[in-house]
Amino acid sequence: MEGLLYLIPAALFLGLLGLGAFLWSLKSGQFEDLDGAAERILYDDEDEDEPPAR
């Protein structure tokens, strides 16, 4: 029973920390362009002059 005195505040702290990280990511624009990464994989960004990677 004494362990709950440590586990409950630790769980609340980690939950608030996760919520804060999520809100920060929303505010910084991490979820602005959800389709960009999915479409970016389709385009070849390599230059024609560079030799292929080994």
C-alpha cells in the first residue's frame, strides 16, 4: 500500500509530461502537413551527377 504513495504521483507526472509534449508538438506545427511525408517518398531527390550509394 505504501508503494501507491510513489506510483500515483509518478504516473500523474508522466501523464502530464506526455500531455505537455503533445501540446507542444501541436503548437510547433508538427501536424500541419500530414500528406507531405506520404507524397515525399514518391519523388526522387537525388542529383543525376552523383554516383549511386553503395
